[in-house]
Amino acid sequence: MIALAAQAVLLAVYAAYVRRLGRLRASRTAWVVALAICVSALACGWFGGTLWSWALTATATDPLVAGVPWGVSVSWAAATLTLTLFDAFFDEEPVSLMWAPVAAPGLLTCVLLACTVGLGGGVAPTAVAASIVGAPLWLMFVLSMRRRGNASLHETVLLACVLALCSAAVGLAEPMVAAGALVVELLVYLLLTGGFERLRRGFESSTERFQQEVLSRQYDEIRGIYLDMRGWRHDYHNHLQVMKADLAAGHLEELWAYLDELERDLDRVDTYVKSGNLMVDAIFNSKLSLAEKDGVTVTCKAVVPELLTVDDVDLCVILGNLLDNALESCEKLPAAERWLRVYLAARGSQLYVSIQNSAVEDPGFNARNYITEKRGNHGLGMKRVAAVVDKYEGFLNLANEPGIFAAEVSLPL
């Protein structure tokens, strides 16, 4: 009885595995039909020989006592074929990528049962059939975690050892102990796969919220630039009228003075920073323009090569997040106490970044130890910076003192 229950539960887990592996778009009716075919195949494998014997001789033996016949292995082949074809028809993923991970656990079960039946002279011990559950569970865990990209080697080996011990207990222990070990085996698999799924969804949700926040900030910056351009367009017409009036009246000296003033004004508006690198200029000028609008006193010096070994996206992550954190810190202070100092330069074979900003005089425990108090859309910025710095095997130093916060980054050029 334990062997039959183990095979039935394995079939249910196998069907759930197939359903979650890809992107199935099947109706409930289609699922019911597929599962009905699989259950019927498994039932025929267990009881088909007994029914056939009863039909011919009017006598039947109990298959749960006699052992596991060849039909069980054949039934698993039929169930595997059914679920593979079902996935091929209803999965949005390409068949060439999905058929192997879908069919592998079922084929493994079929082969293992066939081997045990063949070695047993045509009938396998029921304890062996029950203990076989562990191997397909391990394979389903490996394939599903590999597809999602969130399983480490240690976790896979740990699960394999746990399932192996449980399978040994199912195969060698007394019936009650075997039933308990089987339940533990299934619970371990379900808890681990469910836990990894929740972690993956939580990470995807946090990443999506972080991306939405970045997009929102970019929208605000682009909107500010657009409004500035509209303002300059409006002023452009006024400047033309003034220059035309001076020219018509012959006031050339006044016209030259007005042009000089416009040139100085354009130099101030053109860029806050001209570092020599287009990406650095774009990030700094965007962020520092917002800082000055918020009343932050900005001191910036940036001189870098035009071409850097650091990827533009990674550079944007580092500079953008550090400046965003600095501006958020300044917002907590009165306007007269807000200041920001930025220094960026190439020092030998290193790209050195130093960003200092005003902060509260008495930082709390979390602030002193760099423990974020943000939730939801916040709190991922510094983690992203640290991850990028580690990617380039660089150096990140954070110092939080009363009234000042400093961040230093060194990256190999």
C-alpha cells in the first residue's frame, strides 16, 4: 500500500512540476483530461494484470501483496508521454527547450522501475518501488532550480542527501516508519521548492519596484530639462527683440555688452561639469542641476578620460545612486546647511570617486552602521553600488560622522 501511495503522490508532484516549469496556457478541462489519462495509466499498470488474470481464470491475486509488475513501468512511460505532449501543445516556451526537462523525471522513474522489476524476476518489491520516489524528486528540484537560476551546488547536494536518507528509510524500515519517512521526503521537497519560489518572486518584486523608482527619477529629471528648454525658447524671442532694437537704434556698444552677458549666462546653463567623458557629464549635470534647485551648495571637480573600462551602465549605477543618497540626506537639513562636494579623477590605474555631503549631527545606530531604514521602493541603491564595485574588484569605503557622510570608490581603469 505504501508503494502505491508513493507512486500516486509522485505522479501528483510530477504534474505540478510540469505545470510550474514553463508558461502553460491550458484550460482546466485540458488539465483534467491529461491527469485522468495519467491516473488511468497508473491504475492499469498496478491492477491491469490482476484484472486480466481474473477475466481468464476467475481468480485474482492482490497486486499490493504480489509486488510491482512490469505494467507499472509501462504506465509511467505512458504518463510521461502524456505530460510531454500536453506541454508541447499548451506551453508558450519552445518545444525544443522544454521537452527534455519535462520528460526527464518521468523517464527516470520508468527506467528505475524497469530495472528493479527486471532484477526481481518480473516483480519488484513494493518497498523498492516506494523508495524510488527520492530520485525523481531530486531531479525535479535540480531542473526547476536550474531553470530559475537560483539553486547553489550546496543546496542541491543537501537536498539529495536528505532525500537519499528518506528513501533508504522507506525501503528498509517497518511500514509505519516507512510511511513517516515518505511524508518527510515529500514535505522536504515541497518546502524547499516553495521557499525558493517565494524568494525568487520577492526578489523580482523588489527589483521591479527599484526599476520603477529609477524610471520615476529619470522622468522628473527629463521633465525638468524640458521645462528649462521651454523657458529658454520663450526667453530666446525676448533676447532677439532686445538685440533687434539695439541694432535698429545703432546702439552697438549696448548690443556687444548684451551679447557678452548672454554668453556668460549660456556658459552657466550649458553644463555644471565638463569632465571629458560624455556619460559622466550626463549623470553629473542631471543630478547637480536638481541639487542646486533644492538649495544645495555644490562643489564639483571631475576630470576623467573620454574612454573608460567601466561599463556606462555600471558607472551610472554607482554615480547615480551615490548622488541620490547624498541629495536625500541633504533634504533632511535646513536649506542653509545643505552642501555637496564631488570629486572624480583618474589616479594612476584607478578611477577615484569621492562624494561628501552634509548630514544630521547625531546619526542613529542604523545610520552609523549603514543599516537602511528604508522599505518598499528604497534601500536597494547602496547594495547595487556594492555589487558593481565587487564586479570590478574595486574598493568602496563609507564613513558616516556627525554632520557629514562620505563615500569613496576606486575602480581599476
